[in-house]
Amino acid sequence: MKKKIKDIYKEIVSFENIYNASKHAQKNKRYKKEVLDFNANLEENIIEIQNELIWKTYEPGKYNDFYVYEPRQRLIMALPYKDRVVQWAIYLKTTPLIDEMFYEHSYACRKGKGSLRAIMQLKNWMQNEDAIYYGKIDISKFFHRVNHAAIMWDLKNRISDENLLWLYGKFVNDRKTAFGLPRGTSAEECLKNERLFEVGMPIGSLSSQMNANMQLDNLDWYVVKELNFSGHYIRYMDDAILVGKSKKEIWEAIKNIEMFLDKTLQLELNNKTRVGRCTNGVDFLGCKIKRDQIRIKKKSKQRMEKRLKYVRKQYEKKEVTLEKLKETENSYTERLDKFGCVGLMKKLGLSKKEEGMQG
């Protein structure tokens, strides 16, 4: 692990940084009422946040929870806008430093990485002659089971700034909203009064993305440094793939990973964890990846179509900017062009770019 982060809190609480954080927090949301209200008294609100952070009187607001149904039913929890600005203030100053600590082939929520690069990297590895077997690692309900004590343990290993640890603790150990699920229950089955305070992170929160990557970075370094696994290992958030020559070695690695997760992070693997032959293809990030092709799965195609339709309607109603619409369309265009999905591009009304794209 790299050198610990220290003496950064004063940069986080600076007026300039909080102002920049507000600009990031409102991206593609600047017409929402809570954003308009905040911006109506922008300077005063930034100073209020700054003073609360300096004098440590800051307390996060209460989460608003709701369900989304794509790609599956999930419980999402959203903080008030003011608190999202605070999270962005932390993110802008800490992310470049924390990212330097991460394993190279961790691809989620990182600049210059992303799901497309993860898919192409895995395909590249599978073209090697020693890529005979794969192991798919799936952590059981990660965001609902991640342990708060383990999160703070990890943060203290990376950060020596006590003020920053105090601020992180305000989000991690929130006692106003319980995020965790008892074992054997799902989010839709669990009543609010049955949720747990000592485990779980709100899906959709910026702080959750940061903490999830840090937690599972411990797993990454365990695999590549302590296991001495002879094949390849890649992770995208809580989905990970091992690729190698020996089926026995992959199973042995998975058993050790299971013990590490239980002992160190208090997490467990689910029944989707398995080992298979690379010639049959690997299911990863909505695709079936083989040595010579990448096929987008049916559900992923349906999600793309539904998402594009939704964003285009939002744009027509002036609920999102043209920038947001083009961002979504360009993301799908790049992916489908890489995979050679010309027919699907036409069906979705996407045009291939003449520059910067590969045929």
C-alpha cells in the first residue's frame, strides 16, 4: 500500500473545493428544485457547509429511499443535496491519492477504466493459450452486508488525518438510516425496522462507491500478492474473474478467497461463484465473452433500449441536458462499435463516429 494520506482536511474544507464540489454534484441535475434552491444562495450555503466542517458540527441529513427495477429490483438511498456536495468535496481531494493505491485491474468507478475496458482486457487475456479455465467470484449482497468496522479499519490503514476520518465516520456510522440486511433476506422482503445499522452501505451514494472500491482493494492485493495466483485476475466492483491454466489452482484460490473475505472483511461468496471452461465463454458485465467474440446478452440489450428511450424522453421534456443525452448515446455507441453490433446500433438509432472509433 502507498504512503498514508495526511493533512488534507484543510484542502477539503476550502471554499474553492466546496464550490467545485457543488458544480460536480449538480451535473445533469441543475434544474431540480433542491439544486435550484441551493444555488439561489450559493455563497451562503457553501460558507455554511465550510463552517460546519471546520467546527465539526456537521451532521448528514436523512436518506430518501426508493426502488429501481433495472437491471433488477434494488433499494436506492439518496442523501439531501447539501450532503452530496460534502461527499463530492471529499471525493475531489482524496480520489487521486487513493486511486494510486489500487490494483491495476480494478475497473469500477475509476478514471480511465470502466466496464468496456474491463471487458476488453478479459477478452485479451482469454486469447492466451494458458487461458483454459475461469473462476467467477460473486460476493453475496455486498452493499447490504459490508461491515462498518471493516470499512473504518481500512480507512485508518489509508488515512492518518483524524479530521478526515471523523468526516468519513459520519457517513459510515450513520444512525439515522439503517442500510444492512440480516442474512437470508432481500431488500424487498426486509422491513425498515428489521434493517441493521452496523452493516451495509447505501447503493447509489458517492461515498459508497469510494468505500466499496477501498474495501475490495484489500481482496485484490490478497489475490495478486499473497496467493501468488499464476493466472490473471480482474475485478469490477463486487464481480471478479480468475483466468488460468489449472482448474485445481482456481478452485484452491476461490477457497482461500472465501476464507479471506470471511475473516478479514466479514463477507461471503454466493452460489453464483463457479469454475468453468473458457471455451464456453465467461459471463461478465452483461456480456458473454469468448476468445474470438463478445456477445451482448439479451437482458443487457433490453436495458440499453429502455435506458436510451428514458433519457431521450427526459431530454424532450427538458429534464436533462443535451450533454447528458449525448454522453449516454456516445457510451453505447462506443461499446456496440467495439463489439461489432451494427444491427443493434441501427435499432437503437445510434450513429457510428467517424473518428476515434474502430470498425
